[in-house]
Amino acid sequence: MTHVSSAVPAVGAPPSKRSWGPALSIVVRRLLGMAGTMLLASFVVFGGLHLAPGSPISFLTQGRSVTPEAIAQLESQYHLDEPFLVQYFGWLGGVLTGDFGTSIIFNDSVAALLGQRVVNTVTLLGVTAVLVLTLGLAVGLLAGLRPGRLARTLLAGATGLMAVPGFVASVVLMLIFVVRLGWFPSYGTGDGGWDRLHHFLLPAVALALASIAYVARLTQSAIRAELRSEHVQTAISRGLPYRFVIRRHVIRNAAVPVLTVAGLTVAGLIAGSVVIEQIFQLGGLGQFLVDSVQKKDFPVVQAICLIYVGAFILLNTVIDLAYTLLDPRISLGKKG
Amino acid sequence: MSAIATTSRATRRRPLRIWPTGLGAGGQVSLGVLVLVALMATVGPFLVAADPNAVDLSYAYEPPGRWFPLGTDASGRDLLARLVYGSRTALLGPLFVVLIATLLGTVLGLTAVWFGGWVDSLAVRFIDAVFAFPGILLAILAAALFGAGLTAAVLALSVAYLPYVARVVRSAALQERNLPYVAALRVQGLPGFAISARHILPNVAGLVVANATLCFGWALIDLAALSFIGFGVQPPTADWGAIVGGGLSGVLQGAPNEALFASALIVATVAAVNTLGDRLLTRSEATR
């Protein structure tokens, strides 16, 4: 994989000089790749309409009685009287300017409907990200730096937790903290401030649990690997203070790859949040997506799928770029 | 001529064993759990007398007892029968996902490696693009387009899992392709298909099986989650994920058995699959 420049660490090594030319070219190349992937994803989300059984207009209306104006509206929104590619680019142009069309059920602009709900999804994912990063890293550090019975117990627990899907965690947490103890409300979003956090904490824990376990195991094994490495052993045998070695060499070297995978894990929770939102009725995009699939409100389904996939691609690209640019051991100019 | 072929690792045959070894205690226990679950799905329905779909509202939420070994659900249906019958859909779904994704992913990975060049970069582009779709999201989109059901969910997840398999096979096969035995086989005039299928594939097979095992666990979770929110197995058909979903209201009403028993089966199966997959992965890396 990567190459550590010298086995004997120079204490307080000067920051390596690097030119920003190759870094810039990497950024540009990744962003272009991201744009390509997003284009392809949007094509799949759009093209699905034509894969569905029946004609697009009958699929969109699903046998509901629709006024001729509404049909004309749908036809102009999807440019149905034009060739396929023109339809696609017309739709894409709308999406890029924030026009996701009109909901068939609510007869309101999709963008406005999503705007009310996106805050709830962002809150859920934000609280979850904080939980995964703090608890996962803390447990992993503890287990990595203090091997022993506690570490083994924590790791065994983490391995078990990784097999628990979010919806099972929700059921168990609800049973304990809502039904038996009555500490948390069973659903809803709360009235702002602490009440809001109070409503979102349990769903966030349910969503985060398996990822906390995964990040903890990952952190632990990264710390153990660094502790075993030659430059750390050398630093310890030279009599450098243990805390200094841990801070300067172990944690510093383990940080970037661990944070990268932890970030990607959090990005991967976007899809899982759909299920959790549905269970706790959090009124976010995920719950709206499930509702809209059930009510066959395809413009909304399309918009939410596109937003989720877009956010997932964006997060992945940003994390990947940060990893490439931050880790001085990765030689720029070469791929990955 | 054939002397060269016999030195390739592919042609060395190991004695056939029924029960795998080298998995450690955890792996053996996991394998035992999986055999039990598989028995539950295959012969279980013949041993359970009760009808999993027989509704009798006067027996709603019965506790476990003589007539209902595990009690009943909100509609008075026998829980044991539902769990046993539900294991069929809960296990067959992920099995098909893994078979389809592994088959197509392996073919894609081997093809990309053998031809290299633009075929390879096209394959990598495709893999990256499909990676952008989380499995659950693709399955929800499929449910919106083709109607909710197990078939749509299984096909969507197969597509979503394909890039994982293809990427693993590609990187492993890439290493094999540069080994001397492949060059030797080419000199003998063996066609690319035969080298890929009969020599490279057997050498990466351990890795493929280990990854298929891990994929089975993820697919089981994803399909159960989809059935849970109503986009997978449709009622009244029994399925572990759907049973947890149906039991959610019972949890709030103080009758959590339905949700808990099905949850326990899901967690036990996934934990066993994950442990076994980890061990298989370690073993395949050790023998490489």
C-alpha cells in the first residue's frame, strides 16, 4: 500500500514541500469523474420511467382520474412529445435549476414539498454522524490502547452488534427506552431545541449502532497495527515518553485512513435512514419517499432518489479527495 | 507440455471433504447455526402442523403455551409456523441475490482482467457508476417502477451487489494474470476463456466464496429491511423482516414477542454468516 518514508522518526519532521500542480489536477479529475457518475445516475433515475410497464403517461397517472390540464402539465414537465434524449436533457435542465416538477398527489411543486422535510433528514443524519464518529473512535481507541479483558469484551460486543440491522435495533431500543422505561417519545420530531434532540436521539442511536461497532473495530485494528510497526517500536525503545509516541506516531498515522473509512461509513447510512425515518415517523425525505412509492407519486420518488444518490456521490468524492490530499504518504500524480 | 500445466496450482486437486476445516471454533459454531437455519427452511414446514396464514382474531396476542408454542400475532396466527415458513423467503431471497451478483460479477471481473485496455476501463467505469446506488435505494426505485414484491427487490439488489463482487474478483484476478503460469498456458496456445475459467477462476474461488458469504449477510439485512417497510415480501406471506414489521405495533402495545423472535432469528443468522465469511476470507488469504 503506502510507504512510510523512514523507519526512524525524525521528531517534529518539517512539513514536506509539495507543489500544488498535481493536487489541482487530481481535484479536477475527481470532480469530472463525479460529474460523469452523477450524469449516469440521473440517466438511470430518469430512464426508469420508460422501463416501467405501460406508457409513461399511464404510469404517471396510474389510472387516477386526472384533469386534461394535469395531463398537459405532466407532458410538458417530462417533455413527453419530444424524442427521448431531448426529454432527458429538458428534465435534467429543470433539475439543475432546482425544478423537480410537480407532485401528482399534492399538486404542489416537488421542491417546496422536499424543502419542508429535508431538515428532519439532515438532523437525523447529523446526530447519527456525531454518534458514529465520537463513540466509534472512542471505543476503538480504548480497545486499541488498553488491551485486556475489557478490550476483548468490547470487541466481541462490537462483532455481535454488526449483525444487528437498524430496524431490529429500533425495535429493541423502543421496547426498552419507550415502552419499559418511558424515557423517550415513540415517534415525531419535537418542538425545536432540546425536545427535538430528545426525539431524534433514539432513532439516531438505532441507525448508528452497527456503524459504531464497525468503526470501533476498524480503529482498534489500525491502532494495534501502528503500535506493532517498526517506527513506533523504535520510538518507544529510544525512551520517548509513551504518551508522546501515542499522540505523535500512533494516532497521527492511524487517523487519516480511519477517518476516511468512518466518513464513508456515515455516507453509507443515507440509505439506511429511510427505514429508520419510517419507523419513528420523523417526517423527513425517507418517510416521504416510502409514502410516495405507496401512493405512486413518481415525480417525488424520482426527486428524492436523485437527491439521495447525489448526496452519496458527493460525500464519497469529498472524503476520497480529502484522503488523497491530506495523507502525505500517498504520492500525488499516481492514481489512488 | 502437460508438465507445465500440472505445475499450475489450479490442477492440484485436494481430497473432497464434507465438513470444512480450518475455520476455528467460531466458524464451526456459525456453520452449525446455519445448518440448523437451513434445516428450518427446508424440512421445517413439513414438521409444523399449523397453517401460517390461518387468521383467528379471538386468539390475538396469545402468549406461548400448549396450543401455540411461541404464541400468536395480532391476527391470531401461529407464530412458530410463521417463523418457520418465513425462513424460506428470508433465506431464498438473499441466496438468489448472491447467486446472480456473484455469477455476473465474476464474469465481469474476469472478462475485464483478461482483455484489459478499454474493456477494463469500461468495466471499472460501470462498477463505479453502480456503486453510486445504495442497494436499498435501488430496490425502492424498482418497487416504484415495477410494483413492490420479492422479485423486484431481489433483482435490484443483485444489480447493486454486482460491483462489490466484480471489484474483488478483478483485483484478485489481476494479480493471478501476471503470474508465470498464465504466461506458460498462453505459450501452450490455450484460449483466454479456458485460462480464465479453468485456471484463474479456481485460484480466486476461495475469495469469491468468502465474499459471497459476506454478501449473503448484507443481502439478508437489506431484503428484511425492505420487507419490513413493505416493499419486499407482500402480506400475508410470512417473512422474517415482514414479521418484525407487523410486530412493530405489538411492541408499543406490550406484546413484543412477534417482533423479538423474528429479530432474534435475523440477528443469529447474520452473525453466523458474518463470522463464517470472515473466517473464510482469512483462510483464502492464508492459502493465496
